[in-house]
Amino acid sequence: MAAPSKPTADPTDPDCIFCKIARGEIATRVVYETDLVIAFDDAHPQAPVHTLIIPKGHYAHLSDGMPDEVTTAVFSAVPVVARIKGVNQSGYRIIVNNGPDANQTVGHVHAHVLGGCPMTHGMIRFSEES
Ligand code: 5GP
Ligand code: ZN
């Protein structure tokens, strides 16, 4: 009988700040963790609750070959994090900045979970240059 295939090792980037957090090389307030994802509070919160959910593997963008199960794991973590942070009832906003036009500043997929206060309805502010 053939040996079971080994799961592919998560891709990692030695210079990526979020990979360092995922590997436990940078001290971070971990909110939630599974085999595939880790959630931690944003270093520069833009709301009373501002938590990031990242895949443990390095994928710069959503379209960089991130397996469906990893995408599912990231978004399945959203309501769990919302419950942990106490915003499940009051509501929260999910933002994924993906690529240059969205002003993604860290090249490792991440979902922002923002909440803890009422937000206006508008989601987008365009750059003044455009
Ligand atoms: P982006 O602009 O790429 O959507 O969001 C990147 C987020 O990562 C920003 O909100 C920024 O504050 C956060 N961030 C950047 N470096 C670190 C870090 O070393 N630790 C934590 N906890 N958050 C970080
Ligand atoms: Zn990374």
C-alpha cells in the first residue's frame, strides 16, 4: 500500500514580519490560533477592536495560490475572533487590503477585524492623486 502523502509544507518568507509572528519569533498578543491561521491585535489599532487574522503560510495576495482550505480557515476565524473580542453582537467590519490600489502595506494576506464603536457606512476613501 502506498504511504500517505505528506502535506505540503507551508510556504514561508524569512523577511516577512507576519511570517515571523506566525513562527513565534516576534512577541505578539495572540487572540486565536489554529493549525492554519493565527489572529493577533494590530500594532496600530484604528478602532477599539482591531485584530488581524493571517494564514500561517506566506501568501502575499489572495490570488497567490492560497489553497481554498486556507482561505476558508481565515474567514472561518472571523466570527470566532469577533466572539473572543466581544463584538459579535455589536457588529464589526472585515477589511482585506489586497494589492497596491488597496494600499496593502504588509505583503502577507491578512483580514482586519474592526469593531467596538459605530462606524459610518462609507467603506472607501480614494487617494487624492487619482
Ligand atoms: P494593511 O495596510 O497591509 O492592510 O495592514 C497592515 C496592518 O499591519 C496595519 O494595520 C499595521 O498596523 C499592522 N502591522 C504592521 N506591522 C505589524 C507588527 O509588527 N505587529 C502587529 N501586531 N501589527 C502590525
Ligand atoms: Zn509572510
